[in-house]
Amino acid sequence: MLCSCRTHARKNVRPIRSSRDDQPPKLTGTFDFRWPHGSTVRVAFQEYENTKALNLGIARVKAAFEAWGVFSSPRAGGPALSYEIVADDFPAGGKVSNDLLDTEQARARQQIASASSPEVAGQLAHDARRFGEVAKNARMAKPSADALAAFGARAFEYDVLISLAPMPLVVPGSDHLENAARALVYAQSDLGAYARREDLGLPTTFLGRPEAFPADGASSDPDLSWLASLQGRFTILHEIGHLLGLAHEHQNPKRGLVNWRSPEEILAMVKLRGMEPVYQDFFHQELTGAFPLLKGAEAFSQWREPTDAERAGALIQSVMIEPLYRCMLRDREPAKHDCLHLRVCPYEQQAYETLQEPTDSDRLQLIQLYPPA
């Protein structure tokens, strides 16, 4: 999954009370997760027209927080589910505009022209083409600023905003931060983002159905099928781990090197499985790069020390390691299984079955971030 390094902090917030008690609550709303030491994470959901999928998604996210041990010692009264009415028809994101596509094409041409080598230029050109293919049929990840203001969204308080809309989605770029627009085709969360606000109306995390799911296309309601599937439940658990500040376990700089397949083989595999990345440097950012991916990785103090057995193994059992990544190992588990040319790998599917709860090592890593009071 995509993630970026963010700081995490604990945050105390007050419960929301709606002043419009005569109206039923909207499905778009918030609920609070209370940590044992008293601080609260307030979670909101972006409204989505498939209300059955939205309700199931809310239940799945609650279950994921519970699985991570947020309620290991809840305060009196337990978690409070409360909705704030924002508007009668909160607008969903619209179609990607031609102006945005033109802007991104111009940005890509500049990058390609100043590339450091023909290989880099070729990769940038491929990324630009892939973005254009995805964005033509995508929706924007948030409504326009004018629509948000018109619907009174400023009153909508939250620490985390979750979108369950199916991919592909386009996250708009930011001129003042010089960020390019991004096309999302599978789940994404910003690392440690629960106490950090995105731009108004832009979700902190996307948990919707990937572009390639289901592989056979047979479901009458693919959104519900995604949220009910073992893969969907794993993905939500994994992304909530990112929200709480957990990075990919195989990128622990204290573990040592992992023996991966070649970048060419890995790219062929993710293309075949409908997960081709639409951003640069996937191989380094998701697999080979120690975390954090900037200077000082060896000095990052919040990684736990691996055991001798973990150091000796290729990959440990962890919900913070995508099952697909086990197929990308040179020394695969089980030994020498080869799924390079398979659209669906049976061993990857088995891993989804066994990784429906955080493992002991996952919980130890979480304690590194949130030591007992």
C-alpha cells in the first residue's frame, strides 16, 4: 500500500453534539476511539452513494481499530458513535477536469525533458501515460472548495477522514507545495496521520475497492464483495496500522537486507495483477528502502529490535507486510513457489486468511509507538 512518513501525536477532542436534533443523522459522520490514557481519535467517513457498502465499511473500520487494541482498557461508557449533520446532500467528487489533465501533462513534459538519464526519462514517460489512462475514467477525491464551503463542511470536525469510494480516484495536486496530482488504484494511507488534517474535504485514507477487484468481475455489488472479502478486511487492518503510525515491517532498518526478485520481474507481476503503480520509485519506496526513506534511517528509534529468528527469516508474519510481497521474494515461502505468470496466487490468498488480526510482533511494534502510561 502507499504511505508517506508523517509524525504522529495524541490528541484530545470534545464530543460533537448536533444542534439539529429534529433531523435524522447522515451516514457521513464521526465516531470516537478512546485510548486507555484518555486521548481520542475521531474518525469521519466521506459520504458514498452505496449506503450498504458504507455501513459495512464503518463496521469494518471499527473492527480494525478494536483489533489493534484501541479498546484494551476503554473509559466508562465505551466508544461513542455519534454523527454530525453537515448538509442534506454533501457532494461527492466529480469527474477529473481536462484542465487538470493538461496541467499534469505539461508537468510531465518538463520532468522528462530534464531527466538525468534516458532510463529515468522512459520511466517518467511511462508514469505519465499510466496516469493519463487512469485519470480519464477517474473521479476527483474531494469536492471543489466552493462546494465544500456551500455545504458548511467547515463545521465537520475529525482527526481522520476515510473514503470508501471505489478506485480509481485522483488526488489533486497542490501548487503551493509543488505536489503533482496522484492517481489511486488501490488503498492508501498517510503514515501516522490520525492527528493531522488534510486539506478540507480530502480524505486521510482511501479504503475503497481496488480497480482490479474482483478479478472475475462476477459480483453484483463489487463494493460489498470487497469489504466482505478476506483481502478487503486485511487491507483495512493494514491501513489502520498506517494511520496509527506503523510502517511496513520489512522496511525496519534494524532487520537487515531482504532478497527480492529483480525490479523487472516485480513490475511484470504487479502489472499482471492489476496493481501497476502510477508513481515513481515504487520498488524503493515500498520494498527495498529502509524506513524512514530519508536521511537517518539507522537512527530511527521507534523500531523494535527483531529477534534472532526474525533476522534469519525472509519475512515475518505481519499485517504490515502485503501478502503479495511474499511472492516478490527470491526465496519464496513456501519454497520456490512460482506465481510470476499467475493472475491470482493461491499462496497469497492463503496469507489473507491467516493475517486477519495483528500478530504478536505487530502489537510489540505498536507498543513502541504508544508505550503504556
